[in-house]
Amino acid sequence: MKTILLPLLALSVLISAGCGRNEVASASQSLPKKLTVTVAQATSRNVPASFQETGTFNPDETSDIAPMVAGRVIATPVNIGDFVKQGQVICELDHRDAQLRLDQSKAQLNEAVAALRQMQSRIGWNGQGAFDAGSVPEAAAARANYESAQAQARQAAADAKRYENLVATGDISRSTYEKARTVQETAEAQANAARQQMEAALNMARQSHAAVETSQGSLDSVRAVVAQAEKSLADTTVRAPYDGYITARPVAAGVYVALTNKIATIVKIGTLKLQLQTPEQRAAQVRLGMPVTARVSAFPDREFTGKVTAINPSVDPGSRIFILEARFDNPKGELRPGMFATAHVLLPGGENAVFVPSKAVSRDKTTDSFQLFTIENGAAHLRVVVPGDAAGDQLRINSGLNGNETVVTTHQGELFDGAPVEVKG
């Protein structure tokens, strides 16, 4: 019996030894292999304080241009996308009727001017200075005749007085005196008639002057008609109200347009307005004149600079936001109305921000999140982060790091949380 047990015991020991060696080998094979990676140090530095909002660029001015008069279009010398200067012709309407009305009113004006000048010449007054009725030729002649008659009447009265004295002394006969009295009475009657003629001439001069003033008023009215006709003719040519781009031109030659029809749409984009929907808790932070930076997808590496120019005082009660408006100079027209922008409103003072190399951060499409790996005690640890703006080859991390970490910059796709790594020297 002992002889049978000893071989069995030896066999058992050999089997156990063999199993132990297999388990060690299997355990050795299941250990993960260390991956050699390159790393970089996260850095923390002071940056300007800001808050981020999104918005859409709008033109500084937008105008739907309508005609000032109705008419048929005869020319449209601009197309969509054209840049036009202020005063440049956008549309021409048929102007023949307006030209005829202007010619007719000018003829009426010429007639009125000629009639006025004739009336002014008749009374010797050119419309300048105060009018003197006595300077009218007819009135001046009547005054001279009256003054001469007065002088003759005075002379006749003096002669009659002298003859009266001579009659008393008996030096002349009474018949001679009576003749002198008759001459006196005749001279006085002639002087009175001359005075009446002078007054009539003065009244006529004043009436002529009143007629000239009435004619002057009529002339001003005709001039107003001419000015209106000139404006109507000018209105048949539609011009650009300011420098800008044509974004719509819905009419063509031959179309009849009314006052309510749109001829073209023009936008001014030398300056653009960016409207940002801002949460109400920011209301105490924003001020007019604050710098604003903006980025658009068309120029991912460009940063455009503007400033806050308007703050809506009302907060929307439903969304709890208010509108913040910033203006951006756009001399080259690189920014376009309607572009979506991510903007930062720069606040006074600064704040600490964490930066890592951009290549250290990757996006997980499954969870739609951004992540990176940090190195601690020879192992990689997965961190989910919230990235911010890029600054060259560095990316700001708004959340997820404190700035003291060492981050992996290569082979992130081969790593997992807790993977052993070896840092490449």
C-alpha cells in the first residue's frame, strides 16, 4: 500500500508545480504594457477678465429704397453685390412727363418775370429799398406843376394886395384892381387843381406799387411751381442714400413702379453691429465703451475688436436676458451681415486662467465632450474638461484643471483611465 501512495504523492507534487508555473506566466501576460508618451505642463497665467456670449452681426444701416414718384423703369444700372457710393444712380424712371411740366413752368416763370420788370420800370422802382411814391415820374411832374401853380398864386395875391393899396391912394383905377383880383383867383384855382392832380398821381403810384408787390408774390408762387417741377424731374432718378452694398434689386427695365414698390435694398457695412443676448446677472458688469472681441467661422484665426455702444435697459421677462450691442469697424468688408460670432466682453481687471497645448485635448464623439489625460504616479488619468479660447498653440481650459497638472500630448487614443505610462525624456 505504501508503494502505491508514494508514486501518487510524487505525481501530485509535480502537477501542482506545473500549474503554479502556468498561473505565473498567465498573470505576467495579462499585465498592461507601459506606453511611452510625451507630456507638457499645464500653466496658469493672468488674463483679462471677460464673459462670453454669442450673437449675429447686423448692418449699421439697411434701407429698402422706394421711388419718390411713380413711373416706368427705363434703366437699372446696378446689380446685387455691387458697391455703390452715396448719390450713385440705382434706377432711372421715365422722365418725359416731368421734363414737359418743368419746361411749361419755366415758361410761365419767364412771362411773370417780364411782366414784373415792366411794372417796376413804369414806377421807377427795382424792388430794392423803400418805395417813394413821389419818385414816380408822373407823380414828380404833378408835384412840379403844383409847386409852379402855387408860386403863381402867391405872386397874383401879392399883386392884388399892392393894387388894393394903390386904389386907396387913387394911383390906379378900381378896374385895374379888379383885374388883379381876378388873376389872383384864377391862379389860386389853378394851384388847387394842380394839387388834386398831384394827389391823384401819388395815389396812382401807390396803387402801381401795390400791384408790383402782388406780382412779386405771384412770381414767388411760380418759382415754387418751377422748384416742384425740378424736384419731380430729379425724383425720376433714384440714387443711393449712402455708401453700401446692393443686396436686392427686384425691378427691371419696363416695369411700372408705384410709390410703395421697392426698387432696391442697400446695406451699410463699413460698421457692423453685433447684438449679444446677455443674461440679466451681467447687467451690473457691463458699461458703454467696454472692449469686445469676436471670432467668426469664416476667419477662425482672426480676432475682431469692437466696443459696447448700446445697452438695452429692458430685460425680457420670459428669457431673463437683455440685448448688448457692440459696433465693429469693417473697412475691408470682411465681416458680413448675418455672420454668427462668438464674442468676449472684456471686463476691468484680470483673472487666472489655465492653459495646455491644444494637441493635449481631444473630443469624444460618443459623449460630445472634451477630454485629456494627466500623469500621476506613473499612470494616465482621464479628465473631462471645458475648453475655452485658443491662444496660439495653447488652449484655455475653463473647467477641469487647476494648473498644476502634467498632461499627455501624444498617443491619447491608445490610453485609458489608469493606464501605466512612461514619460519620454
